[in-house]
Amino acid sequence: MIQRAAKLNPTSLTLDRLEELGIRPELIAARGLCPCVEASHLELAEVGADGREHRLVPEAAKAWCRMKDAALQANIHLFIVSAYRSVDRQAEIIQRKLDAGQKIEDILCVSAPPGFSEHHTGCAMDIGAPDTPLLECCFDQTAAFSWLRQHAGQFGFVLSYPADNPQGYQYEPWHWCHVASRDSPLRAAPAI
Ligand SMILES: [Zn+2]
């Protein structure tokens, strides 16, 4: 148990990485963000049209397949835009935005700090639908979103970041998390 608890705390590596990116611990504390542990066991949930492989923890992958099939029965096509993402990858994404001249405060309204993204857990995914811009708020105007709002809960998925969410992220109608997987005692992560 002690070993597991230690493993769930933000690692010194994560803390170093935050410092490198200019992300102060006070900012994370003020936002009430919780560390997210990288999944250790993932399985392939979907291969994108571009050949990209999207991975989730097994329970979330199964729930995703069930949900996607049910949506298809209602003529709603859903696909994964992004699923599991490592802490390293998250740091790269933020570094790229910094290099492009964005301010860290602005970046963190859209992207989680490395070590704090639900995507690390392998339980969260960004969902897209055909003929709709990806990762845009107008996703909430689609039939796909209406269907998800009505049915995703039956499959264990919740919208993590509704409008005015307490974590201070922008409204993300495309980002859904399989909470049964995320909140399992094996995965629960304490606040710093
Ligand atoms: Zn997301």
C-alpha cells in the first residue's frame, strides 16, 4: 500500500518538468488540479483514419466500443481524436505552444500541465464526429453531442469540463472520461 501511495504522488521528474515549463506549483494549487497517473496497462481502442493508434485502459476501451456501437445503431458516428497521452507528450505539447509565443497562463486554460492531464490515465478521450471541426466548442451543436449527453452516462462516461468548470479549463464538449476506470481505487490519485 505504501509503495502504491508513493507511486501516485507527483514524481520529482514531473515537478522538474513543471518548473522547466514555467508552471508554478501555486498555480496548480489555486486551480485545484489533481495529479493524474500514467496508465500502466493500455489496449488499442481504435485506429484513426490517419492510422494513428488510440489507446485506453481495458475497461474504458471496452466501454468505448460498446458506446460507439450503440451510437451507430442511432446513425451517430463517433471516433476518437485523442486518447492516452504520456506525461512526456503533454510536456512537448506545452513546450511547442510556448515556443510559438503563447503565455503559460493562456496555454493552461486549454492544456493540462504535464502530470495533471486526464489523458495520462488512459480513461479519457477526445471525441469527434464526421463533418465537424475537431476540438471546437461547436461540437456541442452536433447530433453526436446530443446523443452523448443523453446516453454516455449509461456507458460510464462523463463530460469532464463543462462550461465554467471549477478547474478553470475552457469548455470542452469533446472531452469525455470513463469515470468507473478513473475512480477505481487502484487509480485514485491524491491532491498534492
Ligand atoms: Zn481531452
